Amino acid sequence: MGLLYLLALLVSITGMVMLDRRFRLFFWADRRRAAIILPIGVVFFLVWDLLGIGTGIFFRGETSFMTGLQVAPELPIEEVFFLTLLCYLTMNLFGAARHTLGRVSRRTTGAAEVSGR
């Protein structure tokens, strides 16, 4: 049962990859940009976590669903995967919003041109 949370995170990340591939939201839209942005986001939040741990604000909760492996004191390995999921989800949402707003804008512009405005 110690791998359950990590497994859930991996399944969720896989879902993000599939959505990204299907709709070309992040990596499939611009692989180079995504390969730079995703690690920057993960590192930013890891530094944030480490600062929170260092000041005593954050601590590792005990649960049987986690592996018990830590990358630093009070920083479980699952946190790295969670932050990857969080950043990937955010960028997929950004890509989806950008795509949707672009389509709406093109429709509005196209409708205005057809009506002679």
C-alpha cells in the first residue's frame, strides 16, 4: 500500500500527457519551450517547499499510502511527482484556455467580416 499515492500521481501525469498529446497543449505544441518551462516550475516549487520546511512551516505528514522515501528531510519523493503534475496541469490548462480563446476570437472576427462590419 506504500506505493498507492505515487501510483496515483503517475496515473494522473499519464493522463496529462495523453491530453497534451491529443490537443497539442504544451509539449506537443512546443517541445523546446515546454522542456524549459516545466522543470523551472518544479524547481521553483521545490525551493518554495524547502524554504517552508527550513522555517518550520511545512512538514511531512505520515500515511501508509506513501513510500517513505525522502529526497531531503521532510520532503517525500511523492512531492516531486505532485509538483510535476501541478505544473503540467497548469500548463495544459493555460494551453487549453489559449486555444479556446483563440478559436472564439477567430469566430468573432470571422463573423464580423462576414456581416460587413
